[in-house]
Amino acid sequence: MSEKTNKEGQKPAEETVKAEKQPKAEKQEKKKSEEFQKKVEELEGKLKKEHDDYLRLMAEFETFRRRSAEERLALVGSASSDTIKGLLPVLDDCERAMDLLSKSSDEAAREGTALIYNKLMDYLKTKGLAVIEARGAKFDVDLHEAVTQFPAPSPEQKGMVIDVVQTGYTLNGKVLRYAKVVVGA
């Protein structure tokens, strides 16, 4: 007979206890493994949530940065538009002076006024100022302001700009001052 079995053919008590402990140990290992797996899933969920929150925060920051840059550009643009708008009466005065001097015999005054006007206009053009060409154009409410209507000399001039009372300007594509015009009726 072997040493592992006793007279009745049963295993000794030690081995029975070991055999009983083995399923308990497996159950404990399985339980620990399940707890560990739950913990891993929980941490993965938290990590995924934190990653999602991080991405949202970065997207919000990018939006904020872009909007701030746009507002800064708009502020600079509006500041320059106020300054340029203040210079428009000077341009008007130069135009009136050049009209008056064109009938005069004073060549030096005519050239000097034209020089000042051209330098000022060239500088303002670099800043985005453009003249609204109105004379002879079709009346457009987006660009022109009708001061009066005048009977059209010919049927082709009906609804067209006959004369410009005050020059209009755009700044970077936006109307800064509407052209005041006389329209053919």
C-alpha cells in the first residue's frame, strides 16, 4: 500500500484539506481577478472622461484665442476707420480747392494743392481707403445716397447717377461714407 492512502483507501486529512483549499484559493484568485478587472475598467473610464474633458478644454481655448485675435483686428480696424473718417473733410476741402484753383491762373497753388491731395490720398489708399466711383453709374442704394432727383436728359440716364455732390468712400470693402448723388428721374 502506498503511503498516501490509509487502510480504508482514503487520502490522509492533510491532502483532503489541501484539495478543499485549492478550490477556495481558485475562488479567491478569481474574485481578486474580477475586482482587479473592475478597478481597471473604472480607471479606464475615468481616464477616458479626463481625456474627453481635456480635448473639450483645448477646443474651447482655441475658439477663445481665435475670437480674441478677430476682436483685436476689428478693434484696430475700427480705430483706423475713425481716424480716416476724421480725415474725409480734409479730402473734401482739397477737392474743392483743386476745383477752384483749376479756374485760377495761379499754377503754383494748383500744383501744391494737387501734391498735398495726392500724397494724402495715396497714404489713405495704403490703409484700405477707396473712392466710390459714382458719376455715370447705375444708382445703388448700397453705395449711394440720393440727395435729389433731376429729370434725365436722355432715357438712358434714367436711374443713373448724373452728378456727385459729395464723394463716397469704402474702407477695406465696407462703406465708410455713402456718395451723395443726384439721380436721373
